[in-house]
Amino acid sequence: MKKYKVGVIGATGMVGQRFVSLLENHPWFELTVVAASARSAGKPYGEVVKNRWMMATPIPEQAAALTIMNASEDIAAIAEKVDFVFCAVDMKKEEIQALEEAYAKAECPVVSNNSAHRWTPDVPMVVPEINPEHIKIIPWQRQRLGTKRGFIAVKSNCSLQSYVPALHPLREKYGLTKALVCTYQAISGAGKNFTTWPEMVDNVIPYIGGEEEKSEREPMKLWGRIEDGKIVNADWPSITAQCLRVPVSDGHMAAVFMSFDRKPSEEEIIETWKGFSGRAQQLELPSAPKQFLHYFTEPDRPQTRTERNLENGMAVSIGRLRPDTQYDYKFVCLSHNTLRGAAGGAVLLAELLCAEGYMD
Ligand SMILES: NC(=O)c1ccc[n+]([C@@H]2O[C@H](COP(=O)([O-])OP(=O)(O)OC[C@H]3O[C@@H](n4cnc5c(N)ncnc54)[C@H](OP(=O)(O)O)[C@@H]3O)[C@@H](O)[C@H]2O)c1
């Protein structure tokens, strides 16, 4: 496999740092460009992030030596140096949309962590185990953008990365009709830790702006289908969500209730979870977990601290499946929000795009 040269746009931020860490020693990808705002541009990466490095592992040496480029002004120069970029920036939605399109139009594919293009109808929003076929929309998007190579692909929101994978293999098999979801979300999802957000110590905030809408709507695009160059959303099941911010550093948990047209037994559900694998496993992508869905039988699992890093933070942990009095069943599930839910999910998507020939 050839090594792809990659850039990280927004490399100084929380998600950007995750990308930089994940790219160290990646078998297919080599980090050659880091870019951020004009505030950081022109300075060595190591110097800019040394007082704001939030990862558990040290700043990779090779990244520390790179000079930060200007994400908005150096687009052509960056496109020359890389095969594609990851993007995770904190800017206004319209600015992010324009920035990502500018990279795509410079013939530099963009794998984005941002939400700005998630609802653009010809931009695939992909979880490689769930809807890998949506990348087939890319030729239509290239036609609209007038590009040969350039395109934008995005990952979905971190809140749904635990419960949509758990619901997915049950959805068609047993006719999932509805789901009620309460999420308990870590503070790193807001780009914060306990030092930068001390108000979160010993506290729960029952509001995360825009999160409930994303948690209810985005699954419908993931379960949608390509029709005439657009992704048409699924119209079932109905999902209702409530999202809370809890005092946890990393790891989003969800309590889920679900009902079916053809109610399976508990054993059938657990067997379906255990037996499920997707395109990422078939292709043996480097970041794919060997087992995507892990079911725990202990009544007090999964727990955030013991399970969030399962399979390098790329697997989903499930437990406490039991009958419910108002829905058919209820369970809990957990995923790492900045690994599977953010940078790790985007790296896996980029691996899928490489393996399927979209980055050549
Ligand atoms: N944190 C998560 O778990 C998570 C999960 C899913 C999605 N997201 C999304 O990922 C994106 C980044 O989140 P984050 O938590 O990493 O944010 P962050 O820590 O605030 O980092 C923001 C990054 O954007 C750069 N930036 C800001 N203004 C810019 C500009 N005008 N031009 C170019 N670059 C600019 C910053 O560069 P400077 O350092 O130079 O200012 C920094 O690299 C956001 O869209 C967020 O919604 C985050």
C-alpha cells in the first residue's frame, strides 16, 4: 500500500491534536502538513501546542517540528503537498462550508469532522460499518464541484456513535419501529477538560446546544439511500433524544429504549450484536476494531473508565439488555467520543476511501 501524504486543518485544536496523535506511525498515512488560524501560522507546531496539549501521549516529534500553515490563505500550497486533508476547525458554519469546498475545488479531498456539510445532499456522511455504500455518491458531488479528485466526506456526530451502531443490525432484521435515547456526554465533546471547564466538576448540565436535533436526525441520513445524485433520508424508525453533559473527561454513554415490528428474543439480539461486522472489518482497515460491538453480561458494565478505550477507543460497548414495560427492550451503550466519535471515526473513513480507490 502506498503511503498517503495528509494534512490536518485545525491541527492545534482538541480534535486536531487527536488526529496528529493517531497519525503518528499510521501504516498508510504520513502527516506532512499542519494548519490552523492566522494566530498560529508560521510558528512551529510543537511550540504552539506545548501549553495546550491535551492528549495522554507526548506531542509526536515529527509533528512538533512542522511549521503551521495558514488554513485559509495557503489552500493551494497545502493541496500541492498532500493527498487529502482532515478538517476540524472552530469557525462559523458558512465559513467552514466555504473552506472545505475551497480545498475540494483545489483537488484536495476533505475528510471532515465538522458538522457544516452533514446536510449537503451529495456529501456522504459515513460510519464505515453502517453505510459504506454512501461513498458512491462522490462522482455526483465531483460533477457539481467541477473537480476530478476533490470532494468532501464527513463523519456523523459523536452523540450517536454508541446507539446507532447498536440499533443498526437490529433495524432491518426485526423492523425497529422506535427508539428513545438519553445520552450522557463527556466534556471533551465540547473541546474542554476539567481545567478549562471547572464548572463541570460535580455538575450536570441538561443542555447541549443543537445536540438533540443531531441525535434524532443524523441517523436518518446514515440509514438513507442514494437516489439521483442525492442521499434521501430514511423515514424510520422514529427517534427521540435527550442529551446531558456529565462530569466525565472522555466517553459518551447512552440509555436506550427500543421497540420492533417483529420482537426478537434477548438471545437473538445479543447474538446479532456479537455476529455483526461491517465493511471496515471485511477490508481489515488499520483502525477498524476486530469486534465492533461488544456485549457485557455483568450488570454494572459497560463503565466509562473501564470500557471507553476498548479496541483503541474504536469499539462500542453494550450492556444491561432487558425487557421494558413501555418499550420492548432497554439497554445502555458507550463509545469514545473523540476516538470513534471524532478523529478516530474520520481516520477510519479516510481508510475506507483509500481502500475503495477514492483517494487515488
Ligand atoms: N471535541 C470533540 O469531541 C468534537 C467532536 C465532534 C466534532 N467536533 C467538531 O470539530 C471541530 C473542532 O473542534 P475542537 O473541539 O477541536 O475545537 P478547538 O479545540 O476549539 O480547535 C479549533 C481549531 O480551529 C482552528 N481555527 C479557529 N479559527 C480558525 C480560522 N479562522 N481559520 C483556520 N483555523 C481556525 C484553531 O486554530 P488556532 O489554534 O490557530 O486558533 C484550532 O486549530 C468543531 O467543528 C467541533 O464542533 C468536536
